[in-house]
Amino acid sequence: MYRIHTTGVDEEKSRHTDVQGIASHASSSEPAEYFCDDSDSAMHVMRRLIERVPRSRIRLTDSDGWECDEADILGPQYVSRVFTNRREDLRYRMPAKTPIALPRLLLASNSPRRREYLRYTGIPFDAVAADVDEQRIAQETEALYRDEPFGVRAACTVMALAEAKATAVGGDTENGVVLGSDTVVTIDDEVLGKPDTEACALEMIRRLSGRDHHVYTGVSIAATGRIITFYTSARVRFHPWTEVQEETARRYVDSKAPLDKAGAYGIQDQGALLIQEIRGDFYTIAGLPLSTVYLRLKELGF
């Protein structure tokens, strides 16, 4: 069961179970509410609503009351299939110069956080910075998958960025297995990047407070002449914006910690105090879905 409702200036709401009435009820100012028994009906309602209502005014929740997006409805198999069918059109793709051989593992990142998490696997590795134009790749991916719902585009973007990092390092390396990863935070069909200022960081946290948002992490492993690319997603619910939440947020922003983090928080540091609940894998939110990565590496012989 999915609940879809729009927000508006009027307090009165219209409650609908017949999705055929969308056109007459989803106006620019009148709130409306729809209940869908299955994913096909939910996607139908979402597509019709998006034609008439700004996406920021549409709330989609599952049977447990968690906000979700179209990628949650369509599922990871659909997203992976869409990404795979079009990935050859992305310009970043390049073959490794020589066949990749085990057992050397390279992490295509200088992130201290990802290095720390990967050490938990017990697999020796080296870290190498990946020199890629992330903004260009994100723009190209967005354009390539522009006919897909936002959540699907976000998942494809993190997979494309992870793959770009892995292939960039793999193309300069004579042997080794290369692991690339990328993470984005999204809400209301918008990707939240790193805040430019402390004021921007505080505003991001205020915006996320009392709401659910998505974290998408893409992973790509370049090994033995092939590339394994996938994504994981999780949802995060912040505490409501109360005096305590504001005090916590201001203290966190004063520490400068949010300034280098997408969405202006990290679940692994003081930002955890802002979080009421998560749905999904902790390490997906932290930037590297460790258990899934570990299993994929073991499949490769590590």
C-alpha cells in the first residue's frame, strides 16, 4: 500500500482511492490524497501528478509511513537494468590498459572514512585518488536518463560516478582490482551537495528535520577485464525541528564538520544526534555499503 498526497495552501484535503480522478483534483493549490494498492498504480499516480504539481509538493509514503521515491517502487533490478542498457553512451567509460590480476586491491578514493571502513574487511589495499570531472559526469548522466523518475536518475548517477572513478584508476594501473564509490543525499527530487557556508549547512539540516530523505551509494569494482557496478539506498528520518534539534544543529555546524559532507551531516559523527531513525544499511549512509562490498570482493577471490 502506498499513500500519495500533495501539499497546498488549503487546510482541507480530498481523499481519493480512484486514481482516475487525478486530473480534476491535483490542482496547483488544492491538497489531495491517493491510496494505491500496488506499485503499478502508485507509479501511474506519480506520473500524472508530476505533470500537474511541482515534485516538491508531492509526498509518497509506504505502508510503514516512510517517505519513499519512485526508485523504491520500481526496485533495484529495474534501476540496474536501466543503467546497464545505456551506460555505453557515457563518455567516461574506458577499458583497462592491461588485464587486471588479483590480489591487489585499490580504493579509488582519498576519503579517510572509506579507507577506515574498508580496513574492517581485513583485505589489504592501497588508496589512489581518482581524477574525474564529477560535475560533468553527473550532468551527462542526468541528461542520458532524463526520461526516468528522479530516484532512478539519482541511483544511475552514483553508479556512473563510482564507475568513472574505478575505470579512471584502472586505466592507469597495470594490475589490481579497483573499487570506486560515490554517495548522494536527496530530498524532494533534489540532490543536496556539500554546503558552501555554515548558514547553508544549518538551512540544509533544518530542511531535513522532521522529514525522511534518501541516501544513494554507488559502487563499482573493476576486475579481471569486467566491471561490477551496483547501488544501495537507505532512508533517514531526522528529528523534528525543535529547540533541542536547533541547538544540536548549531553546535554541529559550529564544529565545521558538516561543511565537507553531502547533505551537511555525517551519520558517523556528531551528525548522528540529528537522526531519529534509519531504514536500511548504516554503511550505505556512511558512504560505503561494507557488507555488500565485502561479499562481492570475496566472490572475486579476496
